Amino acid sequence: MPTPDPVDWARSAACSEADPDLFFSSDESAQATALGLCEGCPVREPCLHFAVLDGQMHGVWGGTLEARRRQMIRDRRRRVRDAA
């Protein structure tokens, strides 16, 4: 599946008018606020899909924190490697 173009879905994101620093903060309160915005976001899935395919290791993307997404990225790389 091709990497989703962020322009196609970003305009509809719940975070489109939020401060981007909120999504790249190490502060747990800021992260919780960012995750809260993701909860009801209509484009949460394409956002997460983009982040995993693009290797976004930092910040909150698609309702996930860095540790969870890093694991998803590693798993994806392993599946791609094993399929080759």
C-alpha cells in the first residue's frame, strides 16, 4: 500500500488547528492532551498509517506514543524483510 499523502487527510484532522508542540512534547500532560485530540479524530487511522510507513519515531501520531509506534515500525520492517 502506498504512503498516504498527508495533505489529503491532514485538513480533516482534529489537531489541524492545535499547537504542533503539543504533539512533540515530553511532558506527560501535553501528551495526554494530544492523545485526547486523537481519540475522536476522523483521520486517526490514515495518520497512524502515514507515521508507520514514513518511520515517524517522535511525537504523537494517530493516537499512539513513540514507544508503541517504534514497535509497530520494527514489526513492519521485520515483515518486509521476511517477505523478501
